[in-house]
Amino acid sequence: MPQDPHAPSAIVTRFAPSPTGYLHIGGARTALFNWLYARGCGGKFLLRIEDTDRARHNEAAVEAILDGLKWLGLDWDGDPVSQYANRARHVEIAEQLLGAGKAYRCYMTPEESTKARDAAKASGARLESPWRDADPATAPGDKPFAIRFKAPLDGVTKITDAVQGSVSFPNKALDDLIILRSDGGPTYNLAVVVDDHDMNVTHIVRGDDHLNNAARQQQIYDALGWPAPVFAHVPLIHGSDGAKLSKRHGALGVEAYRDMGYLPEALSNYLVRLGWSHGDDEIIPREKAVEWFDLGAINKSPSRLDLDKLNHINAHYINELTDDDFVRWTTPFIESAGVNLDTENMARLTRSAAFLKSRCATLADITKASAFLFLARPLEITGKAAKPLKKDGAREILSAVHDTLKDESLWLTPESLDKRLQALAAEKDVGFGQIGQPVRAALTAGHPSPGLSEVLYGLGHAEALARISDHIC
């Protein structure tokens, strides 16, 4: 890792998404890494919306990005910066480079540029503009022109990267990029350099698909005499099969993970471990991530998205929720399944929260895990009693259980209910399964459920006894 030239108190990172879609999982990890590094160093984390491409600009996408960051708990310092709003400054710097002889007017038409680029690619050479060293006096005054950066022809451009180490790019492979289009619009590499400089960004943490851009940006920094920030290019996330991440692997927006029932703390924990490590720690609370995160521990190899691991981490964080928070987080999923969480149903959910948590890898699992709580009794639907259970002796067992559990003082805890049922089994000299099987069937109608005493406790005295009674009348 290169020596960091910046004092910790001066650290400034940024997240700079393009507003053309949602906050996808790779962008969320990039934002998280930048946020953790800034917060751990006592620095600033800035947000810049790179919205210079007005044809693809989507204001709804901007809101989706902001909402995704907020949901993940990644707060930024100051107001979000619009790159488009800085276009006059970008033009100013392009003109400055032009005046210093470090850029030139190129009168090639788009068709000529495309033809020259294809020819250069075919021959393995760099694109050469005939206007690079042309006499300005020969320029057609009325013809549209772009401004190209005059990149060095010989030698190498070296990037000292906090993750990748020292990386060299032969200058003969880096052509004269356009920094100002013929319509007056700045291009990405110029705008990024200007904005990062003006925002006092000290560290740029981003995907390694930007490594080639770093070489071009380094050249612009050098031409302007500006110090370049510390680059840290993080290997991209791949699918579980090692292929480039796609939607089939889980390359979704943050809001999709939210809607699938992942907690923001769990997704953040998973993402921070996706390409960064701290020993063998898998569960890393946010406060520890802030304390431990450093650029030197970022892996050089691509990480693989593993939804099984994400589910495991999410299950841990669900189990860590208080009962009240568990109810709050799961309520939207239950209601979306068509359950009316009236006062009684909410009471059942609240009583059951402690033992439903362990049955949920995602919040969405609550719909299946809690279904037994909200079953409508046959009498309420058809006006007729439920069909008797077929097993011999089931009615007698249910009648005995109904009688032994009438005392409401038994319903203070699941443990007290279990103790009484165990005593009943002993009194009748039968195995507990002979008691539990018909009672569970009467209470849950075969739906997945936790322990029998927990089912009873969750349903409550009145509802549980009513369901049992339905099968013995």
C-alpha cells in the first residue's frame, strides 16, 4: 500500500453514481467502502451525482440512489453535488488546457473519428488526429470542433494504487481523449478530475473497471499541476459461478434486497465482507467496521456474490432484533400477504415474535412462519365445526387438553404451558407425541410452526382453546 500523503483529519472520499438506474449492489459496496474509510478517519464523505449525460438522466433514479443510501445508513456531508451544474467550470479548465498548449481543437467529424478509431484498433495503434500539431491558422473557422487532450506520446503513465499497487500504462496505448465535445459538453474524465479537485477529494475508492480511466485522469492532473488523489481500485463482484455479475446472480438494486426482506445492517455487513476482510470475522457490526476498515485489507481478487451467506448473516441480524423491532420490520410483509393486522392479530404476532425470529432467514419468511397465527376458524368461515381429526383417540386427547388448559394463569409463559402438558402426558401414561400431534393439528392445520407450547402462547388463551374446541364439538 502506498504511503498516504494525507493526514487522517483531511480525508475526503466521495461516491459519484450516474443517475441512469437504481443503486445496484456493486455501487452500494463502493459507497459503503468510501463511507467507512471517511468515517473511520474522521473525514468527510461526499455525494456527487454524475448527471452530465442529460439524454439518459433520470430524476427518479436520483431519488432511488438517495433512498438506497439512506436505507443503508450511509449519510453524506453537505448537499449532493450535481456534476451538470459545474459544466461552466469544466469548460473553463478545458479552455485553460487549450491555452497552455496541452489540448487542441480537433475538427474531425464524428464519422471521421469513428473511422480513425476503427483503423487504429485494427492496427494496434493509438488514434491520431491530424489536428494535433496542425497550424491553428489552417483551422476552418466555421466548422464545429471538439477539444482533445494532448496526451504524452512516449513513456508510461504510472498509477500508485492502494489496492492494485503500482500499475503502468504505456502512453502509446492512451490516445488523445476528447475533453470537450463539439456541442460544448464536457466529457467524463475531465469533469471527474475537475470536480474531485474542487471538492478536495483525497481518496477515490471505486471499481477496477475504472483503472484505465485513472491513467487518463492522472495525465490530466499532471497537465494541470494538481496533486492526484489516492486511487483505490476494488475488484468487481462476480456471480457465484465466477462469471460477470448479472441479474441472474443477484445484481439487483438495493431496494430489491429491501423488498426481499434483508435488513440494512445485514446487507451492509455482507457487502463489507465482499472484498474486504478482518481475520475470520463474519459478523461485523457497523461500529466495528468503521473502526477496522482500511484500504490495505481490500482483496485483489474478485469476490463472489453468495446469497446463502447473505441469508446466514441476515438471519443473525433478525435474531438480534428486539421483539418490538421484529414486529415493526415484518408488519409490511404480513400485510402484503393480505393479513389484516387488527388488534388481536397484532397481539398474537407480538407474543410470538421471540420464537418466530429464529425461523426467518429473511423478513419475507415471516409470511410462512406466522401463517398459523392468522388462520380463520371453520366456524367463522362456514358456520360449521371443523372435521374431527381422524386419528383414534384424538377427540379424547383434545378434550383433556382443553380442560387442563382452561386456567388462564397457565398462559403467562410458554414454559408454564409446556410444563402442564408434560404433566398431562404423565397422568395419562402416554408419550408427549400422543398429546402434541392432535393438538398441533387442531391449532395449525398443518402449517409450519414452532414448538407446541409456543404455538399455544402465541395464539393466546381464547383463540387456542376455541380452535381445540372446534375439533371436539
